[in-house]
Amino acid sequence: MKKVLIYGMILLLSGCGGGNNSRARQVPPLHNVPLSSGPISQACLASDRKARSRELCGCIQAVADQTLSGAQQRRAVAFYTDPHLAQQVRQSDSSTDERFWEAYAAYAERAQNTCS
């Protein structure tokens, strides 16, 4: 189950694009999905991922607004610049990290289902 959540998180982060695959540059328009602005959408837009867009990043932020606290969102922003940090948090034995990872994994899965 943890592997599925890790892959979901990776897919979410890559949902803002990435790679040089020409298909990755073509993001289908998002219809009937919520859009929002905040720390996650700003990090998504500032990322170097080719498929990032206001619509996609706004959708990811809207899901974050529904599933993560402000502090959790600010913590998740670091994953955009340091994806290895996500792996460190996931593998941590800290109860605080475990609670955060459960919330983040739920957010990642919901964002993937809503925004892709």
C-alpha cells in the first residue's frame, strides 16, 4: 500500500510536468475542477516542469486546501524543490512525520484523481 502511495505522490509531482517527452507538454484542459491559489500552486508554477499550467497547479492547490492544513501545505512545498525530502519523510520513524505523510498521501491520491 505504501508503494502505491509513493507512486501516487511521484505522479502528482510529475503532474506538473517533467521530462522531455513531447506528450508531457500537452496537458488536456481541466473542466469542472476547482482552482485555487496558495503555496502549493505557487511552487507548482515556479517549478521547472514543462506541463505546469495555472489550471493544473490551481487544481492541485484546491485539493490541498480541502485536505491539508496551512502548515502541511507549507511543508509539502519543499517537495517541489527537493523530491528526496519526500522519501526521507516517508521513511522517518517520527510520529509527526508519519501523521504528515498519511495526510500528504491522501492529498496526493485525491489530487491525482481530481486533476488528471
